[in-house]
Amino acid sequence: MDELAAANEVLREKGYGERHLGVHPAPGGRALLKGDRIVAPFSDEAATILRVVRELVPPAAELKGQLRPAELRARMG
């Protein structure tokens, strides 16, 4: 399974539908995390997006408000 498919599987396991949060291919071998649960698309390498989805995106039932790309980047360390 490639990183984009793996990230989308993790999101489904956390309770997100594709319109809420999904990972999509972007130009230059990058990936986008986008949907109505994030303020603006989060763009980075596919491996980084997979890490963010696994480690930083909370389960859908626990999400308060919308995710913010700047906050995700800050929490990446």
C-alpha cells in the first residue's frame, strides 16, 4: 500500500469520510491533506502527511473545531 492510500485508511479508521479529511496527490510528488475539517490544505511529502495523519490528527469524535495547518506543523517538532 502506498503512503497516500495508507493515510486515507488511517483517516477512515479515525472516523473521517473523504469530504471531511482526505489525502490527495499534488504536483511535484507532494500530497495534500484537505477537506472540510481543516482550515486550508496541508501540503508536504507523502511520508510527512502519513506521519501527521497517524500522530497528530485526532479521531473525528474528538476533534473540536477545525484543524489548522500551522498548528500541525508546530506540533511536528
